[in-house]
Amino acid sequence: MLPPMAHVDVSHLRYVLPNGRVLLDDVSFRVGEGAKAALIGANGTGKTTLLRILAGELTANGGTAVSSGGLGVMPQFIGSITDGSDVRDLLLSVAPTPVRTAAAALDRAELAMMDNDDERTQLAYAEALARWTDVGGYDAEHGWDACCTAALRQHYERVRYRAVVTLSGGEQKRLVLEALLRGPDGMLLLDEPDNYLDQRSDPIIGLTSGFAGHKQHTCIACRTRSRYRRCSTPTTSAPSSTRGYCGWPPNARLTRPAPSTGWVSNSSSTGATPRA
């Protein structure tokens, strides 16, 4: 099934850190219509913050960020999870909201059944199962089986309760990428997706030309341009300054400011100008 038409449109976005430092200033760009775009910049330039704003986790101080077609998000920490979550929890964390909500309700109903199996509890359990079916929970589990087979070489039912901490960083990352690439969301936001992955052994997941053939529109945050040269569309670069970040359209021309200055976009051209 093809994903819905999707896009992300950012206009004059501004974000100020709690200490008063302007991290993002006048950021404007659009990703859509089959684009595979990369946000490239050094650590501290605001790439992760920008993706978190797009995902709705943070609120900007100004400007707008709108999207359509569903957002699938891979946070940067995937690959270094050391909590008590299991494989099912990890897959649910990147599943659509209705699936996550229905799974939580089903878990509560199952726990209630273990304590008390009276008629009311049984009815609640039946309703939770019906809701799980309605939101496509069983279809999601079918997809997770394919993900686990590809990433872990075992079926989902054999590894669903396996602790995530027992997976390598590459296995965590590969599993989440498989789930997102096979998922229903039309737009993917991937934060440092190549971390922990062997680019030689995972070429399609390593964002080469094979990845560019996947169905979703994609916005990728990364530190360097070299690993994304074969994406299907040009990249959008952030400056190396640690004062802040600004996004440009893919064909933007960049000029480097003095190290002490931040960056803003120049709406009158495709270039970029430093912020005093």
C-alpha cells in the first residue's frame, strides 16, 4: 500500500533555549513530493531540536512547522537504549499513535484479567481486543515479524519479550529503521540514522541509492554529507557554527560566517547570511 501524500513545511521558525540563547532563527524549508532531504551540521547546531519541533515534542518560540501524511520519527538515542524495555516496546514506540494507545489498553486489560476474571473484566478485555483489531494491531504484528526477521533473523513471537538491552546498537537501529520503512507514515524524520550501522553490510538501511527507492518522503539529520551523497535529492546544510542553525532549500548556496556568529536564512535569495 502506498503511503499518503506527505510534506513538512517550516516557515521562519525560531527557538530560544532556556538560557536565552537563540538556537534556531528564521528557519524555512519544505520537504515533500518524494524528497529525501538531509539536514547536515555539526553537533550543537540544532538538528535534533529542529526534528523534535517537527515531531511536536517541542514548541517553537516563533514561526510555523506544519506536516501532513503522518510522521514516523526515529530519535537519536535509538541504538543506546539500556532501560527495561523489550522488543515489543521498541516497535510500539515508533508505531502510529492509535496502535500505541490500543496496545496500552490491551496490556491493562490483560493484567486485570490475571487478577480478576469476572464478567466486567472479561467484557473490558473483549473491548480491548476489538479495539486492537480495529486500529490494525494484528496487521502491525505481522509487519513486525518481517522487521524482526530482517533485523534479528528471528520471528517476532520468539523475540517480542527479549530485553532491548541485549541487542547491539546496530540491531536496535536496524529494527527501528525496518519498522519505519515498512510503516504507514508518509514522512520519516530520522535523527542520525547511520549511527551504529555498518554501511558496507547494510547498504539499503545505510541510506544509499537503495534507501532512496523507499516509498516515504524522508528528512534526515546527520553530521556529514559524505554518507548521504546518493540520496535521491540534494541536501540542506546547516553551518558548522555552534551558535545556531538555519535550514535552506536544497539548492541553497552557503557562505561561512565568522566563528562567533550564528546563522539566519536570507529570504531574498537562495543563499544564507550570518546573524550579528
